[in-house]
Amino acid sequence: MNSVAELQHSLGRTFSVSSFVRQGARMRVIVDTVKEDITKLKSDDVVVTWGGSSDIGKNGSKRALKHIRDFVKSNQMINIVVNIR
């Protein structure tokens, strides 16, 4: 079972779980991809970003952290969970 299916199973039908996968993408691409989608979210919604290994593998960890920090600062109206792998 993938992580989206596991999360949906754990939360039950009360919650809606969506996933956008950008395998191999750097953090800039990940946060840029969701910018338009999150404009529709409300204060009780949660966004989970999971990435960073492509940046770390290419010595771009400082750049990745800057993109995450900027993303969080510009989206303070929603809940954001960051998981860097």
C-alpha cells in the first residue's frame, strides 16, 4: 500500500487525500508545482511536502531549505508539514 492509500485508510472517509508526485524533482519544482493548487485550501487543510533527496544529492541542500522556507512564509494561512528525505 502506498503512502497516500495508507493515509486515506487511517483518516477514513471524513477526509480527502490527494497526491502530486514529482519523482526526482528538486525542491524548487515541488513547491512551484503546488502554488496554484493550494490557493483553494482553507486554514483547516494540511499540505505535506516530501522531498529534498535530489537537492542533497547535488549539493543543493541550502537552496532546497530556502525554497521550503519561502514556501512556508508565503503560505501561512494553511498547515504545512515538511518531510525532507
